[in-house]
Amino acid sequence: MILQMTLSSPFLLSSCSSAHRLNPLLFSKRRHCPFKFSHFPFHLLTKPRFFTVAAAATENGVFTSPENAKSFDFSSEERIYNWWESQGFFKPTFDRGGDPFVVSMPPPNVTGSLHMGHAMFVALEDIMVRYNRMKGRPTLWLPGTDHAGIATQLVVEKMLASEGIKRTDLSREEFTKRVWEWKEKYGGTITNQIKRLGASCDWTRERFTLDEQLSQAVIEAFVKLHEKGLIYQGSYLVNWSPNLQTAVSDLEVEYSEEPGTLYHIKYRVAGQSDFLTVATTRPETLFGDVAIAVNPKVNKYQHGDVMTAIPKFIGKMAIVPMTYGRHVPIIADRHVDKDFGTGVLKISPGHDHNDYYLARKLGLPILNVMNKDGTLNEVAGLYCGLDRFEARKKLWSELEETGLAVRKEPHTSRVPRSQRGGEIIEPLVSKQWFVTMESLAEKALLAVEKGELTIMPERFEKIYNHWLSNIKDWCISRQLWWGHRIPVWYIVGKNCEEDYIVARNADEALEKAREKYGKNVEIYQDPDVLDTWFSSALWPFSTLGWPDVAAEDFKKFYPATMLETGHDILFFWVARMVMMGIEFTGTVPFSYVYLHGLIRDSQGRKMSKTLGNVIDPLDTIKEFGTDALRFTISLGTAGQDLNLSTERLTANNQTDESAWEAIKNCKFDKEESVLMLPLPECWVVSELHVLIDMVTASYDKFFFGDVGREIYDFFWSDFADWYIEASKARLYQSEADSASSEAQAVLLYVFENVLKLLHPFMPFVTEALWQALPYRKEALIVSPWPQTSLPRFPNSIKKFENFQALTRAIRNARAEYSVEPAKRISASIVASEEVIQYISVSALHFLNLSLKWVISVLL
């Protein structure tokens, strides 16, 4: 038998089992819909029997129907966001029960401006939050900003400088007043930019680290740690910023490989004519030398053409140049790098971290030769008052004059620079406040070991464990005016390191002082503030009301579920939150830590203004839309850096447009029971049910890259390329209402479920399209997540895959022989009786005219 037919799309149909099992609400035998056509503008309809896709929310001006626009208008994103917020959708509700899903937003600096790092964490956290909200869990994403002590003080100082005012021209109170004024005027910039990314945070709970309640939490934490003997004061080596005039944390020091000079200097051996040559990049610190160290495993070292025996010098004394004969011991230490310079090391513990720990281990004295402004002090003798770099030049010149300079040579070294000011950081001994970390770290290590805390990706557990196992005490004091003032008061006329009062406020401090020192005692508060990271370490519980453990939010939402942030602050923030959470609340502050990577340019380079490769998120949003940006940066793997390019953004922007176009084919006139689905419908619904299970499992495992790819593949390939094309023929050419109704019902069913799956990634366009579908009683953002474990039909999937393969083969043959698109030719299909049956039966009813093929089915 030969069947003459024309094909338009590769869809041959077969019957399947009852459709009401797919979705009882959509495919019930009789469904009375309360929808009123008068609610929507249907003036574009040409056939009254068809149901328009015009948006239900167009009356309030929030949404634009796909009927009225060629593509999704990015400018509507802010209207949609404001509508969500005004409806209270971002607040947690307990209507559907379930355990709360809680995320504490990493607080960006109040001085900040949106960059791709912010875009990354906002996109990923919002995906988690929107997914769990649709799953019915009470969901709280708690936002806020950090007071950013150094950064904010710098910004305001620069502003004052433009007015001809120095910070020191003002009192502390006057300066902090100016900072608060700046914060009120400009501090909301980063918050508004985060909203532009679609962050569905509960903004009614927004926090600031200098809020009154959070400030009380900081003071309480300091007092409790001090009461347990975990906070102490002492003079130790810290990272010092001469320009900022404060100690800075390790995180605020950035190392860069920079060209410099290696200076070779003679140190004479006391009582002998011999000398040792020392190589250093910082000759000005020689005034702080307390020893000369050699590696005992090295028998000889070479000075010019002369080989000198090392062991004979150990235990003798060396004379430090330009110090009027000051003697220091020559010692042996196996940690001396024999390959650096000459293999002989000067020990300056007051200005080098490695030397400092070596000196403390060996009991060597510590000499500080530098003032806090970067000039040399009286220990440097005639060089006192010179800037460190000026002193370096003058010293080398005079070493040359005295014959103690051997040579200098180009040398590349790691230079520590201030992250904020850019200046070279000076290791300096300074009196500071510290937290003893060892006992706190032990509990944080145990939390991971016992499975109370899960770090993703798992490989970062090793880094976490290594850092905590080798942790150093934490310097928590900063010499700033902006921040949490250290709650310590000193007694006038007494030793500051021995006589001080720790209290929650000035009145309590005075009362304690009077009890100990008498009624006439006078006190004054420590001028320093706490490290910004100290308040940030309390963020997961201070934002919920701690230390008031009876606070409603604390009882409902602590501990949090998830902490998502960049892997680069695993030590400095994440680990400290874990330690402080366990210490003050007795429990780990969150169950999961999800660490994302860095966003790099298309060539894998770090984005920087110097390279000119910075991609601005706000500019990207204007060109491609928020959804395309979110989708693109969320497709990476946890912990892995992501290369971003405009090509990827352009490709993902097309997903927006394809979804927008797709809905134009979703026209509905009635929803009758669909008892028997033809092959294309049965296939696409089955594939959808498989997709729902896969995507839900990936969401639950935080495999967001897999989620995006799975939805993308289904939407572009299965739904858009195949099923929508198949449905067009039946929607517009079939005279049988039942066939059209079947296609309409399945289009709606598949499309609404795809919108739900995609919503966490692309919230704006999916909400707009959702509002354009009929019978929408609620917003997509709060609609229930698709049901899992729904029926699927492997036999129908196999049949349709066979027909897809057949279609591709015919298309390939046509292309291979350069057949003109409009030309009809015959083709012979040889197949089994079963295949021929469903091809012939289905093809007679559902064929698209675009391929213009005549097929001969040979029995």
C-alpha cells in the first residue's frame, strides 16, 4: 500500500492512556471555570472561539501580554518586582507548614556598588529561595549591609578632603555624625541594585551591622568572650596600614608579584676579619635585626669567588651595619631557605611575620624601628624621622660609601598591599585586642566531622579543616572612628594593660570602677573599634534577635538552613560564623555552606579595571535583561570559576524570547476531558514528567548548573523545536475540535509546568508569561511546585524518538542532494508492521505542510 501525504513537522500520532491521570485539575472529566472573558482585552482575536493569552494583570499596568509585544520588555522588570514586594510575597508564611528554609544574605559593604560577585550570590541565593518558597516551605531570605569600617571611613574622609577638611580637624562625634549623614544619603545604593537583580528578600527585616540591636549583640559577644578568658590585650605583630593608621586583617591584605631590588650587604663577624653577606629586599629594617640565621645543613656558602665554611660562624656574633657596632648572635635554623639570596638570613622580628614567630620560638628580643606613619623611629639613629622608602635609598648610598654594600640586583617579590588604600602594608608590633581561637576552632572542626555542617563542594572541607587546625589568634581591634567601639574603659592614672573595665555601657563601667577603685575614680573608653568581621561573625543570629533567645524570629528561624558565599572568604567569614554560632547559641548557625567561584572574562582572566575587561551587571541588565544574566551566571559548577562573555548572555537572552514566542501558540477555547492522548502529546507530557523529577532532584542537591541545562534542553529541543511545531498544525488546520482541544490542553499543561521549573532562574519573564495564561488565581512566585513521580509512557517516548530519527534522516538526505525546499519528492520507508501502523495512522491526521514531502510507506 502506498500512502500519499505531505509532511510539515516530524510528528506522527498514536493514542495513549487516560490523560486525566496527568493532572486531575487540568484533565478532569468536567471542569467548570470561573474565568470571565470580560476581564481581558480580546480585541486582537479574529476567531471568537479561541481563548486569548492577554495578561490578567494588564489592568494594573504591571504586565504586558505577548499578544501586544514582540518580545519581553526589560523595563517591566522593576514594575514586576515592586508588585511582588507590595503583595508581601517575599515574607515567610507558614500556611503550608514545613520546616523553614532560611538564608542569611552575605551583607555587602554599605559603600559598595554592584559588581558580578554580587550578581553571582544574589542569583544563586534567589534560586534557592524561590524554589523552596514554591515547595511550600516558610522561606526567609534576610538581607542587610555591613558598615565596612575602613572602606566607609575612607570614603567620608575623601569627601571631607574635597571640602578642605581633615578628619583630625573634627571631633570623633562630629566625624561619625558626618558618616551617618553619608550613609543615609548613599547607603541604599547597593540595596536598590540588589533589588534590580530580582532578590526576593524580606526587606521588612533588613539589617545594618550598626543597628542598635546588632550593636548590642556585638557588645554582648565581646563581654562573654572576655568573661571566659578568650579575649586578651597585648603587643604583637600585625598588618599595619601607615596611611590608614590602623591594623588590618589578613583578608584586607592583597599580595602582588612586583619587580623590586635585592640588596646584598656585608655583616662583619665580631673579632674576626670574616664577614657574612646577607640578601634583603628591605635594608631599612636592619636596624631591627636581632640575629643572623644560617641553615645548619649547609656546610658552605659562596661569597663571590670564595667558599666560606658555615659551621665555624654558628654561635659567634655579627655586627649590624650602620648601628655603631651593635652585636647580634649568629644562629642555626633549619627553616632558613638556603636558595634565597646568599642563604644567610637577617632576623628582624619587629617587621617580618616569619622572623617574628622564629624570634618568639627562640626567645629573641623584638625591636620595632618604625613609627605608625611609616617613618623610622629613634632605634634607627640618624635615620629617625625618614620615610621608610627614603631611608632605604639613603642607607644604601651610605653602605656603598662605607664598603658594606656588595651589590644590588633586580628581584621580583610578593608585595603586601592594602586592599582599601593600595599602599604597602608594614608588619608592625602594636598593642591590640585578640581572641584566643584554638578552643573555638576545635568545636567548628567537630561540627563538620560529625556531619552537622556540610560544605559544598566537598573539596573545600580540607581547606576548612587545614585552616582551623593551624589557626592563629584573631586581632579584633582597629584604629578607626567608624565602627563598634570596643567596650573597654581604662582608669585614669593606671596601667592600661592591667587596669581596665569591660562593660556593656559607660554607666555599668563606671559602677564597676567605683566598686574597685573608689567613688572618685575617672574612666575613659578605649578609642579603638572592633574589626568589621567581628560583627559579621554574629550575623546569622544577631539579625534574628540574639542575645534575646526568646525573640520570635530567633525561635522560628535559627539556625539557618544555608550560607551561600564566595569560596575566597571561607576562612575569614564562614569559619568565624561557625565558631561564634556554636559558642553563643550552642549550635551550628547553618546546615549547609554553598561556595561559588569567581566570575572571570571570556578568556578566564580575573576582571579588573587595569585589563579593561570588567562587565558591569547593570549595563548587562539593560542590554540583555536580568533573567539572561541570572541564567548565565548560574550554570556554573559549585566552587568553580565561571568565564562570562556577551556571546553566552546573548544566547541565553534568546531563551526569554523563545518563551515569549511560545505562549502565542497557547490559545484555549475550552477544557474538556482528554481521555486519549495522541502520540506527540503523550510523548511531550511523558518527557515533562521525567524532567520534573530530574530538575527537582537537582534543585534538592543544589546542582543548579544541571537544573539550568536540563530545562534549557527540554525547552529548546523537545518543547519549542518539536512539540510546538506539531501543535501548530492541529491548532490552525484541523477542523476537529477534539484534536485542537487536545493540543491546547497539553500546551497549557506543559508550558505552565516549564514556567514553574524555570521561575527560580528567570523570575521576571516567567511571571509575565504566567500572568498571560488563563485561570491564574495566584502569582507564579507563590504557586505550588510541580508534583513529582507523575506517570510517563516509555513506549510513546520510544515511538516518537523513532519518528524524530526518521525525520532527521530525511532532512539529511534532502540536504545532501541539495533538494530545493519547495520541491516535493517521494520517499520510501521500510519498517516493521507495528511502526508502519502508528506512522500511517498518525500521519494521516497530524502533518505540517512545510516539508513538502511525499512519503511512500511500503507494507
